[in-house]
Amino acid sequence: MKNVLFIMCDQLRFDYLGCAGHPTLQTPNIDKLAARGVRFDKAYVQSPICGPSRMSFYTGRYVRSHGSTWNKFPLRVGEMTLGDHLSKLDVRTVLCGKTHMAADTEGMKRLGINPNSAIGVHISECGFEVWDRLDGLHPDGAQEPSHYNDYLRGLDYGGPNPWEQWANSAQGEKDDEILSGWLMSHADKPARIEEEDSETPYTTSRAIEFMEQSKDKSWCLHLSYIKPHWPYIVPAPYHDMYDKDDVIPVLRDEVEREDPHPLLEAYHQHRFSKVFCRDDVRERVIPAYMGLIKQIDDQIGRLMSYLEESGQLDETLIVFTSDHGDYLGDHWLGEKELFHEQSVKIPLIIVDPSKDADQSRGSVSDALIESIDLAPTFVDFFGGYVPDHILEGKSLLPHIRQNTAVERDFVISEYDYSSRLARSLLKKSVKDCRLTMVYDGRYKLIHVEGYRPMLYDLNEDPQEFHDLGASAEHAGIRENLLSHLFDWARQHHNRVTISDDEIDKRAGMEFFRGIQIGFWDQEEVNQAHKEGRGGN
Amino acid sequence: MKNVLFIMCDQLRFDYLGCAGHPTLQTPNIDKLAARGVRFDKAYVQSPICGPSRMSFYTGRYVRSHGSTWNKFPLRVGEMTLGDHLSKLDVRTVLCGKTHMAADTEGMKRLGINPNSAIGVHISECGFEVWDRLDGLHPDGAQEPSHYNDYLRGLDYGGPNPWEQWANSAQGEKDDEILSGWLMSHADKPARIEEEDSETPYTTSRAIEFMEQSKDKSWCLHLSYIKPHWPYIVPAPYHDMYDKDDVIPVLRDEVEREDPHPLLEAYHQHRFSKVFCRDDVRERVIPAYMGLIKQIDDQIGRLMSYLEESGQLDETLIVFTSDHGDYLGDHWLGEKELFHEQSVKIPLIIVDPSKDADQSRGSVSDALIESIDLAPTFVDFFGGYVPDHILEGKSLLPHIRQNTAVERDFVISEYDYSSRLARSLLKKSVKDCRLTMVYDGRYKLIHVEGYRPMLYDLNEDPQEFHDLGASAEHAGIRENLLSHLFDWARQHHNRVTISDDEIDKRAGMEFFRGIQIGFWDQEEVNQAHKEGRGGN
């Protein structure tokens, strides 16, 4: 029996792990995964924001291909997901945690698909069988977490929205004073919930529950933590495991604010950027962020113990990753969305139980990886054929098992800022807010519609302080990266109903179905039959 | 009551009409349409081959967007068609004739859509309500024409396949000798069928039958003739209305075969090209091709009489067009598929019954038109909102009614030759056979993966004999056209589930749903509420 445990964190930066070199944050359990598998040091998301990034993970396709270009923009009905590919291999594709999926209800209506039917639910849940969905952002008045609030209520966490009032708030000095976790000034306080009832352990428990009850059939379990994504608040004892002395220095330079690219300048105006420019904010928030990661690490330990004890460790491919990073004030920015490493690069560890993978255990790979590589990797792991006219990434198993190079000259990542304040500041129409990154392992170019591109040389300037987008001496470099981008943009991304093999098989066959094009007389037809091809 | 009569021929060249200047072919009825409407002199298909071109007409989207890149490559389930857009406006979208649609049966199965249900049939028939489907190529052993063979059998045209043995064959000298219309040597003989029973009058009759029975609700009738597409054979009296003296001179030059572009050289090797290089072939085939057009013209006359007599002329928008052209030996080529005017340019006449259109009646427009403009034109005609995140063309009504310029700097057309012999000759993989034309009204560039582009200057060289793709002095021109192509390739083509307006409406609203990003304390939140925006 083979299984895949596909663990994703939300907004976890690539460098906030012990194994990735963080000097003060200890993550021994995640580090153990790295020691047992391959840690990919150049892995990138297809879009540095939750929804589009996740839709790329789940469809194995670029954002331009699946079309869900921002959070809650519905994934078009018919777009194939992991669940579609793995069900063909008799594998259950199961969710515990967050997906950020928005269903294409209009499309389903048009196609007569009842959203409550098995297929309707499958589509609405992005191809996952929902064991427990918890999307992680449930402010008062919004949709409830699917099961988590009921769970909390059963434990006597009362009130209209336990997610908000208990799991993501702190207790004030007065009995009736609740301090909202949305506000960063409260980040140093413990969430007013027992640690084991908070989101990360809850989701882990649900995952273990699934694994314990599902030993009769192969599965791909997406264990999708909503943390360390904001609200930045964590229960005791994690709330004071770190303090301001544990915070690594901010990566920013005055040169970034001198004559910046207009887009960067606009992003500096966002509230989430401005607040993270304050040292007191970073010193209050980042320790909580670290606590949330530490909590995840402990839960990974719990998971691994379970897998080991239940004898599933040797048959389970384990992936540990994130949907994007978090600027945390670096580059004078907060949140994510742009393409500095802090935002677009992700932690990625893959532990392949196969003996063939022994050769790569504990190694660090600097191959250029895209998040869309995971879907084909899973299909490959379960022994399936990878339909590369649909899945646009590449299986990583040959790299992990035979040290085969990953064939990729550049990675692509996309973002569309039409939903952001930056659009008003720059006075752009909705159509003109497309950004595309193309990165070849040294040079990173960001194409910005209507402006010059940005360019960084990560060899000479690993911290990406110096935008070479206007540098005359780098014109040739930009030319080269733009040419990669052009190549990529011209590719088929939508010919999803027929494979290359099938096209190859059909080519020239119309003649044998009686479609005789360009023949003068029967003699020519007879001759063509002898030669075995119609000649077109 | 408003209606649209959307007439399409198959493989009708733009210049084989009297009104387009053909010196020997008279098409008085089509010319009358031109006199009553606008004739577009620079109209181009999105792909110079039946299937992909038609899918673009019917979806209003580029080939790269709808993904059906060759004949019978299924149109993905969920892709919206004219029928979807017009049914919202309470208009029936009806088919008499050819669509070349291939259904995405796998996609339907995945979504649990029964292909025989109303929605399944709607999807399978490309959104059309089928009054009569006749795809025009039904060799022995292939699928039967849906109704036409039954119709012929009812008239005592016997045998296994009356489409093949009667409508598309000639009578030999002996009683049992049937001369196949697939063979060009038979093109001068009459098809062995009464003229009124042949495909063009049959399809016209079915269309009139529909119109006669459907006066209670608005309709868009796609009257889609399969002619003058091969088999090149036509019943009496049309088979000898023209002879070799009526054939216009071939447009080809030896310079085209001196050091040609590798792709062109490969296309010259196709049987359909080689046969059309023979003068005897052109002299035998083209008179039949002209006879087929003449027959269509007579049927258009019959149609117009019907519309006039039934009083529907004043409420019906009439379109006359084709899905691509036919080289007929020009440029040493047969068939279509490449991007010379003979292949990619189409006749297009639009007769708008509105009084506002009086100002443009009888005019010839040289605006750059793409075939995807028709779908939004129809939606606009019926008073609907054009969803421009889905429909990628532009309504032509403002141009026809107010003489507003069509905003377009270039037209795009695409083709993929992976199903053709050229691929083996050039030793290309299936993925590497993409061609894209970008034409700005003077210069036409064809981007060929893996090779230099081709370039033609239609001002200096209207016959497109001189490929400037390697000309040093045209480097800047090529640069400019490639830059247009790059712009186009980067656009969203797949964000089909949410409109620009909706994005605009949602922008910044997450703050008001309780998602508070980047706030330090409650005072800042209160201030943001006062200012009416969360600041991101």
C-alpha cells in the first residue's frame, strides 16, 4: 500500500526552519524530515498568494492555465485536480485543513451539476474528499469553519464564533475583555485557548484520525495547516518561547526606497507594508510567527510518531511545503504578492520511502523547482502515467531516485494586483495588473505590464536590494529572460482534451478513414496505400 | 423580434465573389448582401483550418484559449459557446449544416453529464440546437450524415452511403461504374444527383423550414454550408458553367521555391500542394469550385426571397462568411493551414437591419477584423452585455452604426501542424509545431517555433511572394510585430469565472468582511473604517 502525506503550511517562509539555517528557531522534527529526504533549496510557487498558488498545487498547472488569478476567483468547472488524476489510480485524495477553493457555481449550474451531488461536492472542494476543511479565516459574520467551531463549542468555548473569540484572541485584564488577534499589538499574548484545542493540533488530530481509519486503500492526504498565516497569535506556551532577541535582522536597504520601481513604490504604500516597517511591530509579531512554526514542528513530531508506530512510515511519501512566504518587513514590505525570495520561495522537503531514494537522503538539491511539480510527482509515485498535456510540472522522482537533473531553464510565477490598492495608486485598469516572474537560478526578472521590468542578480546581490531593471549593462540579460518568458507564454496551456501521444497516433490516419485529399486518380490512391501514408 | 442568420461557407476564398472583384464568377445574390450591408475586406480567421477556426467563431475565443487546436480535438467541457451566451437573452441558437464539433466525452463522464441529456447534447453539439447537422465528410465506413443519407434514401438514392455514392460521385460510362468525387480527375463531371437534392440546396431547405416554423422566438440560425469544400464535385448544371478560361491566373513565383523557409518547403511536399502545382489539376478543379460557389449564390437568392416574403428581412441581422480559404495552387500550395491571404483571409459581409446602419450600407470596411468578433456582435445585437473576460473579440455594431473605429492594432491567427506530414519532414515533436501569425494591416509576421519567422510586406508585395523573415533591414519591423505577439500571449485568456467589473467591485472589500490585515490596534481599524478602505 502506498500513501502520500502532503503537508502544507500557509505563509511559512523558506528560511524559518532550523534545517534552512534559522539561527534561533529550532524545528527538530521538520529537520528530521529533511535528513530522511531531499530538501529543495530553490522551490518556487506559481503565484505568491494563497488562492492562485494553491490552485496551481492542486491542478498541477500554471495560473494562466487554470485561470483562478486571485483569492476566491472560482476555479472553472472541468479544470482537473489531483483528485481527478489520483482517483484513476484508485487513490483517495483527502483534505484536512485549508484549500482556499471557491467553487464555480455558475459553471456547475450551466452544466446541470447539482452542487450537493457527489460530483458537485467533488468539484466544489477542488477534487478533495473533505475529512475536515478549515480555511483559517473566519471573522465574525463570515462563513463558519466547517467543523472546528462545533468542536470548540463541544468543549465549552462559547459565544457566537469560537474561532475568532477563543482560538484567535487573547484574554484582556478584565474578565469580559477580549483582545483580537487581528491586531498586531496583541501578538505577544497567548491565545485564550488550550494549546491542544488550537488549530494546528486540531488539524493534526483530524489527520491522524483519518489515517487510523483508512488503512484499506491508498490515499493522498493533504494536511494543510492554516498557520503560521495571520492572525499572528499562538497559545501558551508558544507565545513566549521567542522574544525580540530571537528575531533575525530585517533585510532592507535605503537604496530600495530611492527612486524605486513604481510598482514597488505602490506596494510600499500598502498598510501591511507600512506597519512592518516599524521595528516594534516586527519585534512583537515575529516571535509569535516563530511560535506558530514551533507549534507546527511539534505537531509534525506527533504525526511522525504516529506513522512510525502504525507502520506506515515505509510506505508513505511525505511532502512538507508552504503556499508562499511572508515579507515580515524585509524590503520595506509586509505580506507576500511580489517576487523577492521571502515571498515567492518556499520550503520543500520530500521524503520518498522507496529504497531507490536512499542515495539522496539528507541531501539539499538546488534544482529549480515549481510547485506544479508535486502533482505529477504524486501520479508518478502511485505508478500512473503523467498526462503532460494537462499537468505542466515534472515528476521529481527521477531526481530523487536516480539523481537525474530536473530539466528546467527557468521558473515562472505570476500575480495580478488588480484587487489591491496598488491598482488605484497606479491608475491601472483591471486588465493591466499582470506581473510575471521569470528566474533562471541567477537572474530574476519581473515583467510588469506598462512599466520597465525589475531585475535582480542573485549571485551578486543575494538579498535583492539592487533593481537592475533599468541598468544599461544588463540589457542582454533582460532580453534573454524576456525571451524565456515569451517562449513560455506561447506554449499550449489549454489543449487539455488530447495528449501528445494520441496526436502522434492519429497523424496521417485520416487517409485510412477514407478522407482522400489531393489525389488525381485511383492509381495515386493505390500507390499511397502501398506506401502506407496519404502524403499530407 | 430580432434574429441572426449566420451563414458560413467552408473553404470559400475571400476573392471568389463578384463583389470582391472576381472577373468571371458572378455572385449577384451575395453581391446584393454586400450592397445592403458592410463588406469587410480585412477579416481573418483565428486558425486557417476548419475545426479550430469554427471553435473560435462559436466560442468567441482564440484557439489558445479554447484549446481545440486541430480538427476533432474535443472542445473542453465547460467552454462557453454562442448558445450559452444567447440563451441568457432568450434566443435560440440553431444549427443547419456543419460545425466540425468533437465532444469532450471524457470530460462529460468525469462531470457525470449524460451525453444524451439535454445538457449533454447541448455540450456535444457546441451549444447549438441541431435542426440538421451535416458535417460534409462522410466517406464509406465513417459516421453517417445525421439526416441527409436518410433523406436521400427516401428519394430512392440507394446503396450503403448515398452521400458518397450519389451526392459526391459522378456516373461512369458503364451503368455500374461510379466515379469518386474524392478524385480530382472527376471534378469536371456532374455529381450523380438531382441538383435540388445536393447538399447546398438541402441545407438551405432545412434552414427555411426552421425559419418558417420558428416565428415565435428570437433565433440565431447558423446556416453552415459544407461547400465549396472538397470533394470538388457539383451537380448539373453547375458542373459546366465555368471552364479553364474562367480560371484566374495562379499566384506563384519561382522566388518562393528558391531557398524557402523550411516550413514552407515542407508544406510544398504535401500531396495537396504538389497536385495543385499542376496546371491540368487547377483547370479541372477550379471550375468545379466556382460551380459550387455559384450554387451557393443561387441558394442565397432563394433564402433572401424567403426572408423578404415572410417579412423577416427587416428584423434579421445577416452574416455571410467562411471558415478559411483555399490555396488552389497559389504559392505552390493546396488546401489552407498557412497564413497567406488565400488561406487565412475570409469573405465577411454583415447586413444589419437597424436604421442606424443605413450610413454604412454598401460600404467596404478595411478595419482589421477577427472571426471572434462575431460572437460579441450577436450578443450586442440582441441587447446583451458582452462579457469581455470570456469573449475575446469586439462587437462590430458601433463600427457599422456609428462608424466608430475598431480598436485593434493587429490580428492573430494560430495553427499547429503536429498532425501533418510537415512534422515528420521537419523532425519536430508534437509540442513544437505551433505557428502564430500577427498582422498589423501592412506587415504580416508568422512566428514558427524553432525557426526564424516569416515576414511579408503587403503594401510593397501584396501577393506575398517575398519572405522578409531574414531581411536585415526589416529587423525593426519584426521586433515590433513580435512585441505585439508577446503582449497578446501574456494576456489573461482563461480567467473566465469572474468579470473585470466584479473584480473592481470586490477590490478592497475584504476589510469590511472582517479581514483586518496590517493593523496595530483598534484605533487604526476605527480610522480605516472612517476612511472607507482597509489600506491594502
